[in-house]
Amino acid sequence: MPSPNEILAELKKVKYPGFTRDIVSFGIIKDIEVAHAGVTVILTAATAKPDVIEKIVADVKAAVAAMPDVPAVEVRIEQPPPSAAHRAAPPQAHRDIPGVKHIIAVASGKGGVGKSTVAVNLALAMRARGWRIGLMDADVYGPSIAMMVGVEKAVSLTPERRIIPLERFGIRYVSMALFVDSETAIIWRGPMVTKLEAEFLFNVEWGNLDCLVLDLPPGTGDAQLTITQRVALAGGVVVTTPQDIALIDVKRGVEMFREVNVPVLGVIENMSYYLCRKCGKRHEIFSHGGGARYASELGVPFLGELPIVRELREGGDNANPIVAANPRHPVSIAFGEIAARVIDQIEHPNAREAAERG
């Protein structure tokens, strides 16, 4: 039979439900016992959700049973003693950012859905409603916020070696793209990425902000989890496109926030339809309505839909986002309505929680 180390290596291939991270890295494998009768895997319950536990148990059994010479597999769940659970500290305690009232995260279950475009224009729309806004590009490997907002000068430091964010269109922002050449490939391991994220969160002179908007990397991996565990988020926004293959990932994004007890402010459907400038007709080239349907099924608000328009793409390419360049454009108005819904949920969390409880 395989050794405990060989079994542990195999279990590293088992993903935690809804995440790209494996169950071993979550720390829920307590022990592995190998005997003539078979293999016993002992887990510590990492969640109170029975369906998640059931899925983990099934995946563990399947993975170990598929190994050669394993006659039987048993999985035991051990609950920590109440006193120990009460005393246990979270893996990463939440820290406050001085001067920042609220923090929200814009996420997506997959790339290519226009998440960064939404994050930039949502931040600008919130700024247009009188809020003091900061924007942090948390996507280390594919930073795009600097290109979309523009770089007018180099980043500078205070005498205490704290980063002074750039400011444009009335919002303060920081991005990895401000520190490296645009053609430089960023090849970093996880610890370096999480360290940079901590620098952007806690070593930037954000000043007094009503809200800091975080543009998370696509997916549900370590970088996203680290941020959600470092700071207390007022909520998360999930961006999707209408087609079914993208909507499958909406659930992953929503579950990521729920697993770390972050309120889900809602779902935004980007590229919802194409409005032809010549004929004036609406063409639903990626289907339509999936975002609203999935939001309803998952019990989270639907914040709104955004069409495909050339001006939205050109604004990002030219460092002149549509909400700032043309506030009266229908897309800018749509962003304003979404921003109003987000702000309302941030300011009235008790009403949101009551609605979620039904």
C-alpha cells in the first residue's frame, strides 16, 4: 500500500470545493493512517456547511481509492473541542487601514469578463456620487489598472518609505504596473505576491477614503483568499458575462466570498448585449439574462447589466474611462445606477442581511 506521504501528495490534487486551492493547503488533513485493512484519512471540519464536507469526503475517498493496492478507504471527521475552537485565532487576523472607511472587492470566477474595466468605472461612478475613492490593482501577474487610468508621473515615497498613490479623475490608485516595465514578465511565487499585496494594502498613504476598491485577480486562488483574510471587506462584487460557460464560474466567485464570511453585494453582467450604432438594434450575441438568473438562484442581488460598446473599450485603451470621459453616455448612466446600489448596500448592511435571510 502507499505510504502516508504518498497519500498526502495525492490529496494535494484535490481542490477545496469552489476554490483552485487544494484541501491540504487549507489545513484540514489531520492525519493519515495506513493499515492492512485499508487507509483512514482524518479530517478536521473547516466549514459548517454539510454539502461542502460531503463533497470533500467523496473526493478524498475517490482519490485514495484510485491509488494502487488500497483495499478500502475510510474518512473520519473530527470536530475541534468547543473550548479550543473558541480560543483558536483565525489564520490571518483582519487589520484596519487607517483612514479607510470601507473596502470592497471586485472579483470574477474566470478571466476575460471585463472585471478590471468594471472595477475602474465602478470606482469612478462611486466618486461621481461624492465618495472619496481609492483603487488598488491586486492582479500582480496581469495588472491593467494603470493603463486604464493613466500614468502621469512616477510613484514616489514618503520619508518613512511609504508609497504615495497616484491620483487621476479624483481617485487614488496603485498598481504593480507602476513599478515594472510593461514588457517585463512577473514570475513570482505565492509568498512574494502576498507580500506585495500587503504592501499595497498597509504601506500606501491612502489618506481618508470612503471606500477602497480592490480589483482582484481572476479566479479563486491564494492571492484572492489572502486579501479577503487580511482586511475586513464590506462586500464583494462578482462580474460575469451572460454565456453559460462564464456563469458556471459565478458560483465559484460567490462561494469564495461566502466561505470567508464576506457579504456578496451582487452580480454584474458585463457584455450583456451589443447595441448597433448603425441600426440601433440590440443584439444579444452572448445570450442574455444569465447573470440575473444565477444571482437569483444563489440568493444574491443582481446589480445591473452593461452592454458592449466601442467607447467602453476605447476608454480603457486610451486611459480615459467612459464614466470620466462621457458621464452622460448610457453606459456611464448604467454604472451610476450600479454604484448607487453598491453604496446603498454598504451604508445599510442590516437591511441587506435581512433581505438575504428572506
